[in-house]
Amino acid sequence: MKQVFSLVILFILCLACTSSSDKIRGNRNAENDKGIPANAIPALYFDYLHIKLRIDSAAGSFLFDTGFDNLCIDSTFYYENKMDYLSSSAGKIFGIGNAYQRLNLIRDTVDFSIGTGKYRTSFIPVLNLKPIGGDYVDGLLGHRHFSNNAVEINYTKGYICIHESIDSVDVSDYRSIHLKKIETHFFIPVTLKISDTITIKGNFLIDSASPGSTLTSSVVFNYGLNDKIRKKVMYYTMYGGIGGESAGYDFAADSLEISGFGLANVILSYSLDTAGLLAAEEYIGILGNNILDRFDAIYDFRNNDLYLKPNDTFRKPYEFDRMGFSYVDRCKTMGGWIVSGMYENSPAEKEGLRIDDKIISVNETPVEDIAYEEQDDYFEEMKKVKFVVSRAGSLLTIEFELAPLCDL
């Protein structure tokens, strides 16, 4: 559940709007000596795919989001860069969680660029994203701008590549899967074996801005999974995406299969939300990066096809969360890491760590000295942590051991 609810930023814009986009130049698959296409766009992968994007004169780190179709700008990034557009309006937006967030909608035309590609769009929501994703999330980049392109994503080498069409890409080693498109969302058929007695088949919504993969609460209720899944850990948060407060469980499914590609002992989550995207009945779950990052992927948005090829991490064993909590890096704006969610009865919770605590140091290292790109595996070899935490003007020391919260 940490992977899904701590940072996920999937939402539906409850407005009817259109925009236009400049056509991008073709990106041929010439490669450099590191095996990275010459015209590839670097991407930092840490739960999300961060890519550099420039809006007018302001450069920022935006998340590539297959679950959203337009551009979205974080409100702090918007005001810090003194963006000022004449035409705007107020609205509300719903997403994961049981509530909604108010937004400012830019109706003016906005120009932005990615690498050498130049684009133009309008009807852009401005939302408070940093409490959900941290200071390194300046916005979201949706798929509308590549509706006639093929977008290649390489999680292991850290890049995306925007091709003029699928015809310019060598897909001989890939397996093609036709996606179902409903409005602005793409769905992929999945076979999920929960246990020896429970197998579920259905469509998952593909979301590259979701670190984890989650079953909807409607599936949970229809199959009675909350009573039937015994090996699980509960997670709760006040920052479960656009919709706010959210709760659910992490568990290990026996297997998950996509077009003949099978993964074993997959860590998934299931939602207890009664509203929002994770309470929908039209699909059975959200497929996020903890599944997608096991593949090299090419999205052919023109033809609604997804090409997959297992990468070097495909057989890497899954394991339950070891931390017992989640956080967002707010060092730039708040001077620390902010605890955004907790696992119930974890060592972290038992030793007194709380949501909204600000972590100042880890094992006597100031968190401001730990680069964002180093945090993905920073705790991997640690057996025990000592945090200095700021809470309500006081400093506390909290120590506990790290170990998977549940055995596979």
C-alpha cells in the first residue's frame, strides 16, 4: 500500500476541454556507446519517471503519466516562477482517496518543451502536488501530446524516447498487447491469482504515475478478499493522492500474468476507499510502476497498443515494505522529509513515528545531505535506523529495526 497511497497522483479532470499540441519531430533509434538512443530524453526513475520539462522560461521535474492526458502544474512551482495567465477559473478534481481538491484551471494557451520537442496546450490544472509527491514533483505530463507517437520507456537505463510512429522502432523482441481505451484512460487485461482458490481476470488501468499496483475496493468486496487474505499489512495516510485520506492493505498475490508474461509472489495492495478511482467498478485495479518497471515498454498511442519486453529486473523477487512508513522529500520547502503514511503495528509506528513528523536526520546524517536520486536504495543495506524528528516545535529521537513487515 505504501507504493500506491504515499505518492500516487492519478486523477480525472472533471471538465470537458480540448487542447492542441505541436507535432514532434521523429526520433530515430540511433544509439550511443551506452546503448541509449542518441535523441533519448533522460529520466530519473525513483517510484516515478521524472523528466525535465520547460514551461516558458521555467524548468521543472515532471512525472510522465499514462493515467492522465494533459499537462498539470504544481501550485508551488507555478507561484515561485511567477506564472501569470489572463484566463483562468476555479474547479474541483477527484482522484484516489475519499475527497477532492480544489484547483485553478489555466484556460490560456501555454507553450512547453521536452528535449527538442515543442508543444502547446491549454486547460491546465494547477494543483498542490508536493504534499503528495515531494519537492521534486513540479507537475505531470500526460499522454495527449503524444497521441500520434510511439513513446519508449526504459526504466533500467533511465530514459524515454519519443518516436514519430511505431514504424520507426524495432519491435522484433517485443510482445504486442492491444489496450482498451475509455475516454482518456488505457486498460490492459490481467490474470491475477490471489491464491489456489481465487483467480481474477479483468482490466487494469495503466498508470505510470503510480509507484504501486492496487485492486479496487469493489473487487475486494465482490470476492470477499478482506476476509480471505490472511497475510497482509494495513497502511493508512492523509495524503493518498488528489482525494486525500486513504487506507488499505499490502499483500502478496501468488502470480500475475500479462499476455503470457508471469510474475510470482507479486506485492499488491487493495483499497478500502468508498469513493474515488480506487472504488470504481469498471476495472479491477491500477497497474503501476512496481509491475511496469519489470519491462522495457513502448506505448503506441496512435493504435492503442503496448509493446513489452522483460528487462533485467523481471525475475527480481518482490518483498514487503521494510520501513514501516512512507515519506516525501520536502527539504527544499520545509527542511526535511515529511512522514506521509504509516503501516499499522510496524516498528516505526510502535516506536512513535507519526504522520506529518518531519525527519531531520537519519543515523546522524542530515537528510538535506542525502540526494534525492540516492534515496531509492539508501536504506537497502541498513538493519536499524535512528531518526531525529521535529514535531510541534520539539525534537524527538526514534529508533527501530528494519525488516520486511510480512513474510512471503
